[in-house]
Amino acid sequence: MRCLVLALLIIGFTMTAVVAAAAADWQTIITAADRGRLDRLAESIRKGDGIAAASHPAAADTNALRAILDPPDTPVAADRLAGNWRCRTIKVGDILVVYAWFKCRIAATAGGLRLEKISGSQRLSGTLYADGPTRLILLGAGTVNDDPPVPYSALAGEGVPVDTDADMVGVLTQPAPDRLRIVFPFPHYESIYDVMELKR
């Protein structure tokens, strides 16, 4: 029993260290363009909501969006995020579109927490960086279908093709122990902002 407790403590300390290792890095990694998008997060939500409302979306879609966005933030339990999640995306802009549920996973790696959307036609992979007690910053890149994941452009190694249009920047918050949300301000395609809901 003592060995089991010790092993669990070691795992906990390791995961905490992994999360902490990435805590201060995002501000030195993020591109200037994505820093600009991140700084306009609140603007993207105001603008997107206003434009979407003019299209008279279905009440069920509006209710789904509000159920994700409106609950207040709680401290992010970064050491408990690893594992499998159900995830869906809502795109907000000229129209409001609620997508079906797909599969996501979060893994604790040597480089920090790694998020992947692993099913559906629009995929995502990236690293989550601590930014205070109630949010994480996601720096990632999008792909389609079964194309291999690509790195965030600022993290691409020498000789690796860079596509800044694939870059995705988002803010992860945790409204409940079994729920996460990520807001993506001013994505490159289709919408004014996107919000991804993750559930255990």
C-alpha cells in the first residue's frame, strides 16, 4: 500500500512539474498575429454574438452557446485534465452552427499538456500553457480529415513547412470539474469566434 501511495505521489508531482514547465512559455512563443487575436478575445465574442443574432439562429443553438459561455470560470485543475473527452465546436459569425460531438484527448507530455481533436473532418492539436489560476492558453494548429498533425508555426523545426493560416490560438477555462471550454478569437476561416466544449 505504501508503494502504491508513493507511486501516486510521484505521478502527481511529475504531472505538476510537466504543467509548470510550460507555464511561462507561451508569451515567448506566440506569434504577433496570434497575440493580437488573443488580445481581442472579448471583442470577438461581442462582434460574433451581434452578427449571429442578426441571422435569427434557432433557439436550441443559442441556448447551447449560452450554456457553454455563460457559467463563470473556476480554477483550472491542470493536473486532472489528462484523459479522453467528448468535444463539440460552435462557430459564431454570419450564422451560428453547433457541430456534433467528436473525440478529444489531453495527454501529459514532457512538453506540457497536449490537446488533440482526433475525430471529425476538422482536427486540432496543440499545447496548453498555464496563464494564471483560471485559464490555459492553447497554441496549436488545425488539419483536416486524416492529414498528419502539424506544429504551431512558431514551433516548427528547421526545414518544416510553415503555414500560419493553420495556427489556432485559444483560451481554455473550466466552468465545472467535468467540463472545459476553449474560445478561439477570430479564427482564419468561417467565423468570428469558435468555442469548443469538452465533457468527460
